Amino acid sequence: MPQQLGTKRIQMRLTALLQRLISAPEFGPLILLVVEILVFTVRSPAFLSTSNISNLMAFTPELGMITLGMTLLMTAGEFDLSVGSVFGFAPIMMWTFYNTHAGPLEVGFLFAMGIAALIGFINGWMVTRLRIPSFLVTLGMQFVVRGTALYITDGFPQHTWTANSGLANLIVGQFSFGALRIYASLLWFIVFAVILGYVLTHSKAGNWIQAAGGNEYAARARGVRVTRTKILLFILTAVISAYAGVTSSIRVSAANPNSGTGYELEVIAMVVIGGTALTGGRGTIIGTIIGVLILRMMRNGIVLVGVPGLAYNIFIGAIILGMMALHSGLERRHRAGT
């Protein structure tokens, strides 16, 4: 009899563990990612080749960095449509500063980051103080920032350059493990993910972020500094977007004022696919990373298997609809206690 009771308890614990695993917001995206890798590997052996993996790891961190900031911002109940334009604008400012001999590259980098922080502060201030929806504020900022970049450059990419700077090597230094080529940007992406993941799930600031997105008025009543939290998150999102843009510009040796066009919607799609609630209150850095991998591998894989690249948006839309249906079903089951 005691042995039967012990066996039953183990079965109940395993069942509860399995239920928690399935109900986790990262579970569905993870299964989709595994299926995607298997399908593309079967259809194209080149998908998991070292050269293709090197290419994926070269450009994935740049977009991935933006999603990290967006995850925290969306968890707080807001989002930023100006991230793509800031991505293109920041390197324009840095390299204009450097190419006009106004100062060394390091100072130009700080100058660009400072402007990005100002853009984020303005976004946050208008949303929290003037009570204007973040959709409208950041949409307007998107046009202002993109227009400024086009005006400064007359709509043309800046010329390529040679900058003998330790900063460039620190941000996008390249090294190899056999045939696998890795950029330092991948390491920075991992560092940012670990830090922000810890902040979101294991810190007082993370509790404030989730409370602000779950119920702003209840959060204020409990002493959460909602206004300050949201402003800081807008600044963080703008700065990390600017950093990602600078990273990209160093890697490709060009600063294009149109760089980052359309990134804002793709970033939001990655975050939502990963399990972060569009309405706020729930966010997951791990899920976001999975969402980034899903869409970047999708873009890469459909080309390798011979599907026209223009069909990429069809796949994005289908994945978003499927993931939203899955997350909605899991949420209803969680509320029902089953």
C-alpha cells in the first residue's frame, strides 16, 4: 500500500510538471522551432552547414537586440514603432560625426547613443505625461527620425570608410572556430539577453514592469513608479536599437538612411510569437529569443529550399495567427485551472 501511494504521488508530480511545461508560453514556439529546423534540414542539407550557420549568426543578433528591449517595453503595456528608424539613424549620426573629423569614433558612438536616449525619453514622456497612446507617439517619431536621416544624407548611403578603432573591433570583432565564423555581436546579444532576462524575472524592476503592464492603476496604488519605469524602458529600447544599428553599420561598412525599414513590425512579431502578451503584463526573454530564431531561420530556410523570398510575409502572418491561437487557448486553460 505505501509503495502504491508513493508511485501515485510520483505520477501526480510528473503530470503536474508536464502540465506546467505545456502551459508555458515558450513551449509552443520551441516546438515550432524544432519542427522548422527538421523540415529545412531535410529539404536542404546546406541549412545546417557551417557557412549557413555563420551567416545566420552574423545578422540575427542585430535584430535580436532590438527584440530584447521591445520585450520589456511590451511587458509594461507599451510598444515602440520608431525602433527601425532609430536603427538606421544612429549609425548615420555616428559616422557623420567621425567622417567630418568632429572627433574620434568613440565620441561619435557616445553622441549617437545620447541622441537615441533623448528620442526614447521624448517617446516615454509623451506617452506617460501627455497620455498619448504609444502607437501614435512612436509612429510620429518614426517619421521624424527617418526623415532626419534622409535629410542629412540627401537620401544616399554614406561612403564606406576605414576606421582603425578598438571600438569597432569590440562591437563586431570577428573570430573563428574551425570553419565557423562568429562576430562579437553574438556574444553581446547573449550578454544583453542574460542581463535583461534576469531583470525581468528575478528583480524588483521586473516586478514593476509586469505590474505596470498588467494593471497600471493597481500598480500605482501599490507604489509602483509606473511613469519612471515606462520612460526608462522607452530609453532602453531606443538605445539598444541604436546600438544594433551601429553594429550592423560596422559589419557591412555602410550607413544607409533607409536601414531598418520595416524592422518595427518584424520585431513586434518576434516578441509576440515568443509568448509576450501584446496587451502587457507577461513577457519572456527566452520566448523572444526563440521567436527571433523562428523568423530568421524561416527567412533563410525558404530561400535555401527554393521558395521565393517574397513569400516570407505569408509565412510570418501564418505563424503569428497560429501562435496567437495557441497562446489564447493555453491562457483560457490556465484560467480555467485545467
